[in-house]
Amino acid sequence: MTEAQVTVAFDALDYGSDQRFAAAHYRFYGDGHGWRVFRDGRLVLELGPGYRLLAARQCGVCSTDLARHHLPFPLPQVIGHEVLAVDDRGRRYVIEINASHAARGVAADCAFCRAGLATHCPDRRTIGIHDLPGGFGRWLLAPVHACLEVPAAVPDATAVLVEPFAAALHAARSVAPHAGERIAVLGPRRLGLLVVAAFAAERRRRGVQFELTALLRDSALAERAREFGADAVVQVDDRASGLGDRAFDVVVDTTGNPDALPVAVRLARREVHLKSTHGRPAAGLRHLTELVVDELALAPLRQDHPVWTGPATGARPRVAWLPETAPPAWLVAAADVRRGDTAKLAASFAADRDGLPRADVAVAASAAQVDAAIRPIVGAEVALVRPRGSILLVPELAHDASPLLAAVAGRGLVLGSSRCGDFAAALDLLAHDALLRRLGERLVTHRFAAADLPAAFATARTRACIKAVVEHPTTGGRS
């Protein structure tokens, strides 16, 4: 064995599709050319270059972990993606979880990485979610350019929250509240409280005054929501029956509950911003989790939509027209419009040599067509629409029972979404905002040893727990 070759062996708890944990023995073997991952003596994963070995120190339990069995990725797996890790010199790192070509620093003819959409690279693996072992295990393989050293000013208790805080900050900056607007965060708990904190921090940074309200079921969280920056706290039942329609300009749904989306739709005037990745149908749509993963927007088809004048994949926006009726003349003049079966349309856009191999926009008239635009090929995690693209609904053709589609078609509501955030921006804000540096001590209510992972999950599902964090011992098994 040369000095460049490394082997680590450790025991970890795999999460299975039956929502149970099972002990497994792992061995990572690798060098500068790649890595091999063995589970119980069997080769389960071969990786190319661009990964580095880090030791997990702490890992947070989030709603995505609790709903992992609903997500369309193979199990069993060592899960956990909110990771604080250390190298062999004790330096602390947080890890952007998407192992794209860009994150690994490997050359590839990838339109997504070239376009600055590396977190949407179709060839990516995702730490603790898709293939790559996660932070509930002692050791992990991290993309070399996705490891950001934690500033000394940020304590461990807050550093382990960088991944969800970056996602929360991404939501706040995507919504970009206007002066005088009313913004509500629905379900402020483990992620929602961070969203409240991110909006409050953005308000301090930008100097734009807007009203920030926390809508919660558990009155015990009221004081914490105020500490995180909410101007008002309203206790609501499952239907928010005490609040009138369109009570807020924007509602951010952080509940992780598919039944909450129709409530958010009823309460929002301008936009519902979706952060939940629970893997279940909601508001009449099957693929809303995938919509969030791809950071898509759902909005009404209008001639003044920015997509017709803003930047697009090619010289003209690429449009997948799904309704049976013909597209309007103004759209045909403004865009590259293609019609047909969604799977064939996906193949057509994939064959384009310039720009992203996706449509910029899909136009739909029903919930079934919206779902087909999100995932046009059964069993394949490939969208018809490019990441951060739009699905536009034809108001005069949409007569769907979905409360979401009815609101989009009838009153022009926009459904926005966002996923992973900018870790560098999050770390910078945490390091320079004294209020934010205390997020960890305010949010984390329970800590568990890695061997007690089943208890951590059971506790994380209770109302008594806001945020649970799993901690690893400081000794390892590197050789």
C-alpha cells in the first residue's frame, strides 16, 4: 500500500425502506484515482476521482431524513446530510452535499456544471440521500471542492446547521420581499425557525422593511420564533381557520406536511414558496417534492412573463406545449415551441447541442400535465424542464380540482421553490452576525450518540424535539 492509498473501516446503521435501522460494517478504500465502498464485505459503490475522506463530527436530523423512505433513491443507505466534519488535522468543514462534476473538480462535458447549475448536475450523487454514505456514519467521502472550512467565530453547535440555514437563506433571497409586504412562515420548527432567522437577517442586511409572521400550531415555539426574528406569532389549527383568505403576500411552507400546502395557497396573495420535500402527493399533484428538488416555479401563462424577455437556454426560450389546443400566435413568435408526448419532447430537448438539454418552460392545462412536465418518464429522475425553469398554466384551459392549480389559474398565484443554498454566503453571514451565531444553542434541543440513532429519529418525530443532532466519538479507524 502506498502513502496515497487509504482504508477506513467502521460500523454504521443503515436506514431501510421499512424505516428501521440495521447494523452494517463499512470499508472505504481509495486513492487519488477513486474510491470503493464495501458493505459487509460486498462492493456496493465505485467512485471516480474528486473525493476526500473526512470524519463526521456531528450530523443534524432533518425532515428529509425522517421522510427518506418516501424519496425515489435506493435503500438501504447510511443517511444524514447536515454534516459538520473534520480532517486529519482537526480542521472543521461543512460540506455542500451534491457531488457534481464541478464539486469533484473533474473534467466533463456537462452543460449543467458549465451553466452554474452544478447542484442540478444529472450525474451527481448526494451525500446521505443518493448513493453516497452520509453523516450518521463515522466516515464520509466528500467532493473536494464542496468542503468549506468553518470560520473560527462559528461554534460547532451552529456550524452543524449550515446546510439547513443555507437552504433557508436561499428561500429568503429567492422571495426577496418588497417593502411593506407581509411574509408568513408556515410551520416554523426545525427548518422553519431557520427560515424566520434568515428573513430577519436579510431584513437587517438589506434595510427593507417588511412584516414577518410565524404561523405555528405549538404555542411552546412562540417565544423561540420571536427570538429568531418574527414580528408576530399566530397560533393556528391545521386549517388556519382563524385567518382570512390572502392574509399574507407570501407564505413559505416549511411544514413537511402535504396537507399544509392548500392552507398556504389559501393564505397567500402573491406567492407560496415551497421548502417541503416529504415525497408525497399534495394539492392534487404527485411530483411536488421533485418540483422542489429541481427548484421549479408554477405560474400562469402570460405574455408579459419575464421568461420571454429574460435570459434563456438558447437564442429563444424553449417551450414544451402540452395542451391539446394550439399555442397562441404571440408565443410561437416569441419562443421555440414544440408539441407532443412528454417523453418524446424530453428526448427532443435532450438532443439539442446548445445550452441545457431541457425546455426552459413547459405549458400545461391540468395537474396531470404539470406532473408530466416534472417527471415525463416513469421511473427516471429527469425533468422535461430545466432546473429553475417554469411550468406555466393556461388560465382559460385549466379547470382542475387542485386548489393549487385553481389559485394559479384563477388569481395569478405563483408557486416558487428552492432547495440547497450557498454555503459560502451562509457561513459569511453566520460569522458576521452575532445574533445568528447563537442559532445552534437556540435551536438544538436534543443530542444523541451515533449508536443511539434510532432513539434520535424517534425523538425527532415528537413535538418535544425541535432539532436533534447526532454526535460521533473523536476516535476513528483510519489506516
